[in-house]
Amino acid sequence: MPANSPEPLACDRVQAARLLGLSLATLDRLVKRGEVPHRKIGRRVLFCRETLVKWLRGESCDSPANAPVL
């Protein structure tokens, strides 16, 4: 991706774990418990970067079931 391209809105498990400073196993556990906002599209689990940052800061964000569709 060129340096001047904007970051994608969504990230995958590996990118989300890196952003949050978690292991993949911990992130997967949080996803399974519904504790971290995410979207499942087919077999893929995607995360909105902005929502993850808000969640990490403890700010109010939509529950995973009510999170905006990407």
C-alpha cells in the first residue's frame, strides 16, 4: 500500500491483536465471549479500527451485535 493511502477501516485478527497489544489466543477468547466489538462476515472476523480504539480507551461503543456494518 502506498504511503499516502488511508488506512483501511477494518482490520483482521492479526492486525487487531497487534493494535490492542494482545495475543491471538486472548483476542479469540474475547471474541468468543462477545467482549470485544467485531463483525463476522462469512468465516472472517473483522474489526473496525476506530471502534477498537474506543473500546480500548473504555469509551462507550456499540455492543458487537449493534456495531455498524462495515
